[in-house]
Amino acid sequence: MQLAIDAGNSSIKYGLFENNELLINGKLLKGQSLKNFIPEEKFNKINTTISCSVLNELKISDLPHENHILINQDSIFPFPISYESPETMGIDRVVASVGAYSNEFDTLVIDAGSCITYDFVSRDQGYMGGAISPGIEMRFRSMNNFTDKLPLISQFKNHVEILGTTTNLCMQSGTINGIIHEIKGFIKYFKSKSTNLKVFLTGGDSIFLGTELKSGIFVDQNLVLKGLNSLIKLNEA
């Protein structure tokens, strides 16, 4: 069995695979034990751990250390990296792109987490880059932090009306509808550049945003974990 670890800005996600099948997945708080979430009989069968991290280290107790593959900018990917500053590149962005990659079409991966990232992979030129903008929670927190009177919005609903009739609803409209129009704008732009584009939505807010965006987008919250698992064969010693 293979264990995939994605250490992001706000949480550590894990996935247990048997070949290409994702058996168990979830989130850890820093310092939590994996054995609290993975049954012992399956934990003992892990023969490879593969990880990527935006952190300096993986703060996970009892992490299997045998055959641990760390994915970084120097790893092997199924496509070339056409990015002008690979040393600053978020490795999770590339790994999510691996999870969606096919040499039969171009891909746009939208990862809706702490930030919303847009990553374009050309089937001919490889990983090209994209865009980064604030995520839902970050936008709400910013309005509260940088103003004197705007409240902190922690709960919001689907299909917010454009015309807000209270300050709370105005903030929800600006944030949620603003993000929806932003995503649609990026999709429209990349479709103008590619005649054969598939769009994938992943990340913690992907289910919520997927219901807002309707059809035509493949929603998969586990693209980074699946991308990591698919990178094992390319990066085994």
C-alpha cells in the first residue's frame, strides 16, 4: 500500500492507496498520529510514503520513514515545467496538475483552498503557470481585519443574490459571486487559448463552488493525493 501526504497551508491531508485505488483519506492537525485514522492492519502494509509540503518539515508523529519519496521542484514529472521561477513554484500546484494530466488534452486545474490557484498544463509544452488569488475565507477575513465595522463572515450559503440587502449579504455577494465570476473569466480566457481544454476543480471549497458553477467542470477534492500516488513510479530510486 502507498501513503500520500499533502502538507498545505491550513491542513495536512493524507490518502491511503492500494495501487490506484484511494481507500482512506482525511485531514490531520499538526502533530496528530496517523494511527488514529488508519487501521493498524492497513498501516502495517504501507510500503511507500510520498509527500509534498509547503512547510519546512512534516510534523506528523509515527510517519513511516522507509521508502519515503519527497516531491519537490527537482522531482520527475510526466510533463516539462515551463515556469520562469521554479524555485518559487508551489509544488502542490504542480502535483494537482499531475492528478488531472493527460497527453490527449490541455488542462486547467483550479484549486480552491486558502488561496485559489489556476494552473494550466499544455499537452505540448507542459506546466505553464497560471494565477493566484485569495480564497473564500481569506477574503472574508481581510474585509474584517482591514476595516473598522465590517463583521467576520464565517457562515454563508449557496446561490447568494447579486443584490445584497444587508451588510452581511453584500459581503457574501461580493465574495462568493466575485469568485464565481473570476473563475468563469479565467475559464473563458483559457478556452480562448485552447481548443481542447478540460477544467478540474479541487481543494477544500471545490464542492461548494462546484454547485455554483454548474456543469462542464470535473470536481475532485483529491487531485493532489492522486497526483502524488501517480508520481511514485517516476520517482522511485
